[in-house]
Amino acid sequence: MRAARPRPPAAATIYYCVSNLVNGTGSLTITDSALHDCGTAIRGGIYETMTITNVQFRDLTFGGVDLGAGFSGLGSIIRITGSTFENLGNLALRIGSGSNLNDFKLNRPATIRNE
């Protein structure tokens, strides 16, 4: 029998692993990495282009990727491939608001689960 994984602490020691305060500009590429033990792994405005490949999002008190909420913008190109989202407090992905048109692809293999 497999032991249960501990839940993240009630209060994160840091709010965001990566934060973007400008919407619709710049790019972010993260490859072969782990983002863990913070409130939200990637938070803030939507990047013009974002590529996430083989990244493990785990043990986050709020969520994995939370971009664009409360921002207005032209949208972006977002690609997430071969990544896992595990043991998250609220959500795996939240991208955009009513004013953003995004080209979003979650490519296989991708895993989203809470245990």
C-alpha cells in the first residue's frame, strides 16, 4: 500500500515561483524543471509566448499556472507539453479573462491529478 502524500502547508513561504506583472509582452520558456512549494507556480499577466516542456508542478498551495485574470490584452501563444500537475490546492490551469484571445495547447503526455 502506498503512503499518502502530505498536503502543502496552509500558508506558502513564497507567493509565486514565477511572476509576470506585464500583460501581452515577453516570452517565458521553462524546460526539464520542477516548480514546487510556493503558492502558485506561474502567476500574473499573460506572456506573448509561453512554452512549458517536461515541467513538474507539485505541492502548490493555490495552483499551477494562473495567468491573465484581471488583465486585459491581445492574447498569446501558450504551449504546455509533457508536464505534470500534482498535489495542488485549487487549480491546475487558469489562463486568460474575457478580453484575451489565446492560442492554447496542452499536448500529450500531460497529467493533472491530486492524491
